[in-house]
Amino acid sequence: MIEKLKQLYLAGSIVVMPDFFVDRIIRLESKEKLFGAIDEKARAGGGSVRGFPTSDIKGGNAVNVAYALARLGARVTLFTVADDVGSAMLRQAFAQFGDRVALRIAAGRQGCTTAFEFPNGESRANVMVSDIGDNECFGPDRLNSQDDLAILKKADAVMVVNWASNLKGTELADHAFKSSPSALHFIDPADISTRSQEFRDALFKLAGVTDCLSINENECDLLAGALGLDALLGPDYGPDQVKAAARKISESVGITTDLHTRAGSAWSNGKEVEFAHAIKVEPRILTGAGDVWDAADIVGYIAGLDPKERLLFANAASSLFIREPTGEPPAMNKVFELLERVR
């Protein structure tokens, strides 16, 4: 596996689109502590609630995936939308990668997200409040110049992420995938809780041009409900349920499915199934873990890893990310070191 990754060659770039958010992360000892402080201030007529550590970082699924890919050494083209302040933030963040990253920034308003992270039983949860900005209407018109089409035509992979925030997401994916006939086509919808049936219909439309659907456990259950399937993952699910869920989703939508969960990840083409256990770590950060997983997953596809190798590689990359409180995705050599240990 490691030798295949070391020999990874990209003829073009991995193209990622479309969303950019500025993320403010607030880490809580408990959600009750925050609610109690808010209630107390409300009874007093208002005031500041202090003592909650926060950090502002670049965010959005597309930006996070592109950054994680660059950290893994891949060549990346990011299509997104931002105003002057957001554009400067992106250029500063990606400057370290030099010409390995190309930023194609359409003029507009990036989104803003406040993410609350707090203990939730034996794990941690993150709940996000978002202003979507112009990510909501990122359609084919945003990448229709001759230069844009040339980038798509030469791409090794095209990733459309956060479909759920983009009302033109289906049209965007259809255009991007049909404009990149030689590329691997990858879609990750993000939270489809308000659009699950619409996403189901989108998958039926896009099945002929999509190579991989990437979802987490929440998206899996929402999509299963829209497909008329029984609940696939209960509260105490394990590897067998994850494998069965990946197979049923893939079989139902006609797209190879990668399902990543806290128990591990599974791949299925609707018939065959592979599973790789999660690498247990003490989580220090949650926001963006799925994006790092997606980045490593697509690298694994392009490197020619078999499904189980690819899942293990993606699990290793995301586990390194969530144990790092700075929010910095791992470099490839760090993933290699972890893989050597866990193998």
C-alpha cells in the first residue's frame, strides 16, 4: 500500500468544488453549561457570556478537502466563491503549497459557520449554525470559461462536496462530471436532513456519471429513509451493520458507496463489501474530520489501492487529524508512520 502511494502520479489535478466558509469553533465542557449561561444572561436582560474558547479557521467542505489533499502532496484545483477578505484568507492559507494548488475564486460572499463541539455520551458531537452565503447558488455558470473547461478535461478526479448547501448542486455535478470524461467522479452531500428526498432523486439522475458516493452515518440513515429502506444503523451499530448499510445504499442508488463511521468505514459496489476498523484515538477536534477522510479516500483511488487498503489509509489520515487540536491535516509521511504501526 505505501509503495503504491509513494508512486502516485497525477497527470492533471484533483478538482474540488464548491463551498468556502469561515468557521468559528467553540469548544464546550458541556452544552448544558452554555445553555445555563445564556439563560442566566437572558434573565438579566443580556450581556456577555465569557470563558468559552473559540478559534476562527478557514472552512467549508471543499476548502477543507482541497487543503487536506495539498497536505498529502496532491496537485489541487479549488473552485469556490469568496469576497475580497475571503479571497485573501484563502490565498494566505494555500500559499505554502506554491503552484501545486490553483485557486479559481468566483466573486461573491463566502459562508460563515459557528460550530459548537461538546461531549455527547462516550464521544463528542459538533453542531453547526451556518449562513450559507453564495455557496447556495454555485451552478455551472461559475465554471464555464475555456480555462475552467480545460482544467476539468485534464483532471484526474473531480469532487463535488456539500451538495446539501447548494441549490444548484445537481446541475453543478452533472456539468462538472460530463466536462471531465477521464476523471474519477466523487460526490459527498454533507448534511441532507432538509433535502434527503431531493438528494435521492439527484443520485438517480447522476448515477451514470458518478463513480463514488461518500457518506457518513447520519447521511446514510437520512438517505436510507428517503430510499424507503429500514433504518440501517442503530445507536449501537457495529461492523456488520456498517457493511450491510454500504451494500444496501450502493445497490439502491447504483453508485459505489464509501461509508465512514465512528466504528470504521466500508466500501461496496452493491455486491462486494470491504470494511476497515476505525483507529481509536482521543478526539481533540471534530470539525473537518470527514473532509480529511474524503481527501485520503480519493488519493487512495487514484493511487490504485484496493478497497480495504484505501479505507485503512483514509481512516489513518482522519485519525491523525482528530487527535491534532490545531486542525492541521496530516502530511503523507505521518500517515505512512501510523500505517506502519497499526499494520
